[in-house]
Amino acid sequence: MSGAITEDKVYVYEAPVRLWHWINAASIVVLGVTGYFIAYPLPSLSGEASDHYLMGWIRYLHFIAGYIFAIGFVGRIYWAFVGNHHARELFIVPLWKPEWWKGFIDELKWYAFLKKEPAKHEGHNPMAQFAMFFMFVLGGLLMIVTGFAMYGEGTAPGSWAYNLFTTWVIPLFGQSLDVHYWHRAGFWLLVIFVMAHVYVAVREDIMSRQTMVSTMINGWRYFKDNRKD
Amino acid sequence: MAMETFYEVMRRQGITRRSFLKYCSLTAAALGLGPAYANKIAHAMETKPRTPVIWLHGLECTCCTESFIRSAHPLVKDVVLSMISLDYDDTIMAAAGHQAEAILEEIKEEYKGRYILAVEGNPPLNQDGMSCIIAGRPFHEQLKWMAEDAKAIISWGSCASWGCVQAAKPNPTQAVPVHKFLGSGYDKPIIKVPGCPPIAEVMTGVITYMLTFDRVPELDNQGRPKMFYSQRIHDKCYRRPHFDAGQFVESFDDEGARKGYCLYKVGCKGPTSYNACSTIRWNEGVSFPIQAGHGCIGCSEDGFWDKGSFYGHDAELNAFGIEANADTIGKTAAGVVGAAIAAHAAASAIKAAAKKGDE
Ligand code: HEM
Ligand code: HEM
Ligand code: SF4
Ligand code: SF4
């Protein structure tokens, strides 16, 4: 993480992490848009029911993107085990380390315009890491668990999703409607995460002392200066 | 005295052999079994000693009994009633007062571990159970006492299964469903037959299955018979093609309502309700709420009174005891974050410009 970085550049995000990031981002956009239209369907179409399959396609897209999101999520967890140490930052937030908290407060100050200059970070800055774990990782897990539980309701008893998720998720949350409501709460959580995340990524790219967006594209973190801190 | 068989009881109640056999084939058909089962059912009822059914009434509105006695086939109704009204059901039995209470004691002793306890309604526990007194005692005492020696319990309706309206917030009498009242230590099967009320054919189907086959129907992991509760209203709804097409009733008196479009946007809870309404329907299969143009309100689901409006899907959440509408909070939070981002971006731009100026 932070500390004294004097190199010009470091290799941070390996190819699988970068590939995953963009596939994941695309799947979430599709999930968010189609999910919204499941909750608040578009105005009714006229004509015969047999002429249309609009809601059907929206749900179908949602489920395909859901599978991609979930499989990607599992793949990303696998990569945390075999990838470099930056690959683990997403899942392990060192809340027990005082220096991490120092970095977190430092970052807060930078965002509150109380500091002229941010610290340099090889991997994620502590604030980003915090949001990535508590909003994205936990929120994503909630969406996968509730999503596949609802999916299993449609594919009926005996299907893998029903056996693996529906059976225990519905009683855990109360009843089927509660599962839908928590899935919707998770939707809003992720909407907020994505808004903040994209803003911060672009802003850091412009204003921080290091590259951001290109790092998630080519894997290299370039530092704009080689001062110690 | 030798134990009476069901067949003997029915004959004594004036049901002819012809009607009895007809009843057996109807039952086999109703339970989705092949015609060969009719003989098996007949044989079982001719040879097995009858199982007494005790039907207790706690805090409830009697809609389950009302539904039950309107079972579609008059013959089924007569036979099933003749089988179960023998013992104790304080709504429809002949005996009353001390005589009636004596029946309970007698059955509990004589048929220890061999009677079925059907419970309509639930026990309220506040004020020592004062909100429901049966024969001078709180209902919960009677329930516990009769549950001790039962072979199995049937929880009729949403009251006994989940709590229903008397358990809706703030639940002033602290009404609790039967399985919660008896607790996890209770070792006999509890069969939940939820609905407000349950469909008559579902009720007679469950009880007939238990009496004729002398076993508990296969249950899902929440204790509901799989044969009636394994699918949602939405899965078999005849308006489903309109849902998939994206054709919705937007308000109750619009063009879509006249054309019979899907009721999702006016709050139909069919997608989250496990019941047999869209297959068996109501009143001898005449109709069911969605067919009459009103969305499902989810009456067979746990806590359906407390899940927000019947006319929308506003995501009411109850997290850590705090009631909240996820959509309202979500939209507000997203708006606030959006505004904050815009303001922050503007401030950042100004700062950056000022810094450039300094250099
Ligand atoms: C980032 C992830 C996701 C987002 C933002 C998202 C969003 C949404 C939203 C807003 C709804 C509407 C909720 C309602 O009104 O009932 C919904 C429904 C649903 N989602 Fe997701 N979802 C996500 C992931 C998933 C996943 C991984 C699955 C698994 C296949 C899934 C399956 C479903 C299902 C089955 C429904 C209900 C469809 C229906 O009732 O017709 N979702 N989603
Ligand atoms: C739905 C949209 C998105 C989601 C859910 C998302 C999620 C994430 C996650 C979970 C990470 C951590 C990666 C890891 O440690 O493996 C990350 C990193 C990153 N994302 Fe996104 N992302 C999204 C869209 C975007 C977009 C549109 C951009 C570009 C403008 C972007 C730029 C970045 C950058 C630059 C990083 C690296 C941050 C750092 O080095 O600290 N993301 N994103
Ligand atoms: S009316 Fe209700 S149950 Fe029927 S398809 Fe529409 S949402 Fe589903
Ligand atoms: S359609 Fe829904 S609300 Fe109506 S009786 Fe059936 S389960 Fe209950």
C-alpha cells in the first residue's frame, strides 16, 4: 500500500484482474438497468400478448448478466489466492493496522480539501478499499445470494439454483417478498457505489500523483513524481 | 370394544357403499394418483381403525372452517365431515359445554399418540392468554395439553401457520403461530396449510391424504405440503403471457384492466406467493382474485399484512427493528451522493485552477 514509493512505475493489476474488472463493470450496468425495469416495468405495449416478449427479454438479459457477474465473482475470489498481493486487497481490509487508518484519515482529508496533495498508493487507497469491500464485495454477495434464490423460484424445486439457494435463503430473509426487497436495497447500494467509484477514479486520474484508469487497462501504475511521500 | 374403521363410521353416518366407492375414486383423482389407488384407499378405509380428528379454535375468524365446508364436491364434503366432525370441533359439533370438553379428555386418553390435532387460529400469550379463553381457560393451555399426545398437528390457515392479522404489528395480544408456540422441542410433525383462508380442496386434500394413507404428506422445508404449495401463483397464472409481453394494468379502470393484462404494476404479489389459487381456484374452480381483476395480496405468505401496500411493490424493509422503504432511501441517497459528487467536482476544479494560478 502506501509507504515510501520512489519508483516511476509498478505493475499492479494482472491481466485477469483487469479483464474481470471490465466484464464485471459491464455486467453490473446491464444488471442495474434491466433490474430497474423489472422493478418498474416500462409502459404497457399494445396488441396481442403473443406479439411481444419485452418483459421476458429484460428478465432473460438480467439472468445472463447475473450468471456472468456471479461466475466472474467466483473467478475473482480464485485469483485472490493465486494472483499477486494486490489481488487480495479487494477482500482483506486491514482494519486492525494503525497505519491503514492513518492512510484512511489522510485520504479523507484530501477529499475534504484539507490537504494539498494526496499520498501515493501502489494498490487501492484505503478509502477506496473500504468502499470496495463493504459496498461492492458484500453488496455483490447479497445480490448473488438473493438473486439466485429468486431465480430458483422460477426454475422450480429440483433445479440447482433452487436446491443451492432458494431452500435456505427464503426462510432466512422471511418470505419471498423480503428477498425481493433486500435485492432492491442491494441495487441501490451498488448504484451509489458505482456513482462514487467512477467519479473518484476519474478525479484521481486527473488530480492524484499517479495513474488510475490506465492502470486498470494496462496494469501499470505510473507515478507522476518520485518524491518520497 | 373393537376399534371402528372409517368405513364403519361412514356407514353409520348414512353414507352408502356406492357413495363410499365413488368417494375413494374422487380422492385418488384429487390427490393426483392413478385409478388403481381408489382400491387401495377403499381397502385402507375398510380395515384401518379410524383416526380421530380434534379441531381446536384459537384466536381466529373461522374463515378456515367456512372455506372447508364449501369444498367443491358435495360428496367429498359429506364424507370428510362425517369422518372428522365426530369428535371435537366447537363450531360444527353437536355437543356443547362440559360434555364437549369431556370429549377432549376421552380422546387424549383413549387415542394417546394416535389422534390428529387440527388447529385453526393461534394462541395469544399476552396477559396470560386472556385474549382467548376456551371453556374458562386460556387457549394456549388447551393447545399445549392436546398437543402433548397428538400424532401430528395441522396448522390451518395463515393464523396457525404464520400468525396472520392478529399477529400483525404491533401484535397487541402477542399472538404466535402454533409451531413457534410449541417450540423446536416439539417432536411431532406440524403441517402448515397457509392461506387466509386456505382453499377448500387443499384442506380436504390434506386431511383426506392423512386419514386414508395414515401418513404425513411430503412437506417442503417450511412445513407446507409440497403437492399444493410448491409453486407460486405467478408460475401458473393465466395472465402470465401479459407479464412476459410487458402488458400491464397501470390503474384499475384503464384499458389494460378491461383487456385482462397482468396486475404486477398494481401490486400483484403472485410472483412471491406460494399457493394453489391459479390452478385449483376458488368456489368450485369458478374464479380466483386475479381472474376477478384484483392482484394477489399474498395471503398465504408469512407476515403478509406487514409487507407494505397491497397495491404496490414498495420495498418495505425491517432492518434492526427500523421500518424503512428501500426505494425511498435508495433514491434519496443516490440523489444526495449525486449532488455531492457534482459539488465536489466543482470544488476540485476551482482548487485545481487556483493551484495552477499559484504556480
Ligand atoms: C449487481 C447485481 C444486481 C443488480 C443491481 C440487480 C438488480 C435487480 C433489481 C433492481 C431487481 C428488481 C427487484 C424486484 O422488484 O423484485 C432484480 C430482480 C431480480 N434479479 Fe437481480 N440484480 C443483480 C444481480 C442478480 C443476480 C446475480 C441474479 C441471479 C441470477 C439476479 C436475479 C434476479 C431475479 C431472479 C430477479 C426477480 C425477477 C422477477 O421477479 O421477475 N439478480 N434485480
Ligand atoms: C459498474 C461499474 C464498476 C464496478 C462495479 C467497478 C468495481 C471495481 C472494483 C471492485 C475494483 C477493485 C478491483 C480489484 O481490486 O480487483 C475497481 C477498481 C478500479 N476501477 Fe472500477 N468498477 C466499475 C466501473 C469503473 C469505471 C467506469 C472506471 C473508469 C472510469 C473504473 C475504474 C477503476 C479503476 C481505475 C480501478 C482501480 C482503482 C485503484 O487502483 O485503486 N471502474 N472497480
Ligand atoms: S397477474 Fe400477478 S400472478 Fe398473474 S402474471 Fe401478473 S404478476 Fe404474475
Ligand atoms: S390469490 Fe393470493 S391473496 Fe388471493 S387467495 Fe390466493 S394466495 Fe391469497
